[in-house]
Amino acid sequence: MREIKRIISGDYPFGKGQEQAYDSFEHLYRSLFTQKSDLFVMLTVYLDDSGTSPANDVIAVGGYIGTVKQWERFNGKWKSMLSYYGIKMMRRSALETLKGEYDGWSKEKKERFLRRAHSIIRQSTYTAVGSVVVKRDFNDVIPKKMAGMPGGVYGFCAHYCLKAVKWWCEDHKYD
């Protein structure tokens, strides 16, 4: 409702009569938060079979913590970087193999792209959270009843990331 009122009143990131491409991230944070200093936690989970395939020995889940203002800065810089390099979305597995949108890239171009991406992430977030588990160890240690719970080893990693967010928030007085 607040979002609708903002559009009607003209209190939106673009003025009356101006069109702007829809931005789902901007829509989400403007709908949920009122202050630029509000903490916004975004966990990024790579769903491109990076560890979820039975053939992989490990699984990883990770993300970053930042305020609405930091994520707003990240979003702008990230889109600018993708545009500069002529790609629509960063997909690390394709980047590592120089396939898809990265076809024809040199190793040097890939390294420049990664340095810029890492710089944007460091400048735009408080910290990273992540969890990596060796699947065989998980299956050997975790009781079968627990291992079969929703998400299995993947859910276990995601849950640990959420715990890491909670610990970081407690350490930094975000209640």
C-alpha cells in the first residue's frame, strides 16, 4: 500500500511522465524499508548446479550483508559493470570456463572483470557469510533422520548462513 501511495503522490525515484525500467530489487527494498540505514540481508545462493549435483563432492551457499543504502549502491554499480562488459548476468560457472556470454574473453579480461566485481562487493556490503560442506562427511556424521529434513545438505548450509547473519547482527548491535 505504501508503494502505491508513493507512486500516486509522485514520490518515487523517477518523476511524473518519466519511464524507467522495472527494477525488482528497488521494488523490494522500497516496499520493505523506510530508512536508508535499515539493515537489509541478502543471501545469494548460486543455483547453477554448483554443488547440488550428486557428482559434486562439496556444496556451498553464500551471501552478503548490507544496509538498504549499500545494496542500492551495489545494484547501480553492478548493473553498470555488467553493461560495460556487455553481459546480462554474472554466472560464475560460465565465467570460469569462458562459455556463454564470456565466449571469446581472454584470461586477462576475466581477471579485470573479477577484480571490478570484487571491488564493488567489498565497497557495497558489510561482510560475507557462507558455508561449505563435504557431502560425504555430512552423510557420515548427520543422522539419517536429520539428513532427510527439508533441503538436506543444501538446507543445512543455508541454515548455517542464516545463523552467521544472526551472529553478525548480534555482534554489531542489530537487534
